[in-house]
Amino acid sequence: MLEYVLITLIMLTCVAVLAVLMVAVREQGSRTVELVASDYP
């Protein structure tokens, strides 16, 4: 039973880390798009 709980916690941690990375990459992409769009005449 302990193994299942540990694997579940590890999987949830991995999903949370990937979600945080996805949000960070999306924000950086939108910043880049805004920067390029503001420089475009």
C-alpha cells in the first residue's frame, strides 16, 4: 500500500511541476510576442 501512495505523490508532484513550467513558458512567450509587436511599426 505504501508503494502506491508514494507513486501517487510522485506523479502528482511531477504534474504540478510540469504545470508550473507550462505557465512560465506561456507567460514568457506572450512577453516575447508583446515585445516584438511593440517594436513593429
